[in-house]
Amino acid sequence: MNISCMAARSNGCACRNRADAMLLSPPSITVPGPVGGLDTLVVSPDGPPRGVAVVCHPNPTQGGTHGNKVVQTCAKALASRGYVAYCPNLRGVGKSDGEHDYGHGEVDDVLAVAGFAQAQFPGVPLILAGFSFGGFVAAHARQRTEADGLILMGPAVGRYPVPMPAEVPADTLVIHGEEDEVIALSTVLDWARPQSLPVVVFPGTTHFFHGKLVPLGRLIARHVG
């Protein structure tokens, strides 16, 4: 047994708390981006990769980073299904170079990370995903690359020009909280209705999926298969 863990137990602390903390801190790499380096967390599967994914964070002007709990829940769910999940801090966020560009240049950042991931693992499927502002960025990136899947969690419909459902794949996974206090569910349903794009609604859930991260991860894992 690790000596530090024995000491932790003697102090009444569980070793698994330390392990949990380690799980919340995946390794970080710097991916070359259009305006400089992009600080990127990488969540890897236990076995051989069957695909790659890029997961985009919420609005950085309100504290959104690649360490966001919804982003990391999505990344871990994808990794559980064999995907290497890249979670970049987009331009101007954290240690990433550049300045925040309100979603315009950030699309180029996502495409750069996707290209990097595909170069590391040629020939495997690509999934793009995003939470809130990140969903807006991921949806626009999907219009400019041949991704095999798109996951939008609490998409910022009404706050940013998210592409209309006719402009995203019919198999896009859209997930929203019934009691989202940032982006009203009715706004998302109005956005999805013209093309009958399904929306998975989490009952009694707010924008940040408080208390619902485990079922959120399970849903994403089932969707990927």
C-alpha cells in the first residue's frame, strides 16, 4: 500500500478521495492552433482507441473552461466507449494563446484540435461535442468538417446563432434541462421543432446538470454505443 494513503487513512481520509481528484485532472498537452498554443486536456480510454472527440467548454466570459464538470462528464463518457476526448481551452482561456473571439475564431480552434486528433489516430471516427457556448462552437465546426457525430448539451440557442436543425445531422444528440435557467427549454424546442430534431429532456434539471452528471454520462455513453 502507498505510504501516503496509509497516512491519509490514519487521519480519517479515504484514499479514493485522492484517486477521485486525480481522475478529475487528466493530462494536459498544447495543441498548435491558428493563433498559438491551445491548452488541451486529454481523456483517454483504457484500451485501444476506436475514435476521437473534441469537447468544447461553456462561455469563458462567465468562467467556462475545459475543466467544467459537464465537459469532463462528456469526455469521460466518450472515453468509456473507446474515444480519446480532447478538451481544449479555446483562444484566450487559461493557458491558451490569443483573445476570446465570441465564437468566431473559436470554430477555427476546434477544427485545429480535430485535425490534430485525427493526425494522431488516422482513420477513426470523429465526434464533436459542446456544452452551452461550446455547443454553438461545435455545431458550427461540424458544418466545416466531416464529423461522425455531434453532441449538444444545453446549447446556447437564442444567445448565439446556433445553426438551425436543418444544418446539423439528423442524428445529433441534443440534451437539455427542463428547468434550465440560462437557456429556456421552450427556446430549444422552438429551435428544434421545424425539423423535428429530437431533444432529450432531463426533468427537474438546471443548466449545469446539477445532481444529474451520472445519468448524463450514461446517456452519452449509450448514444455512442
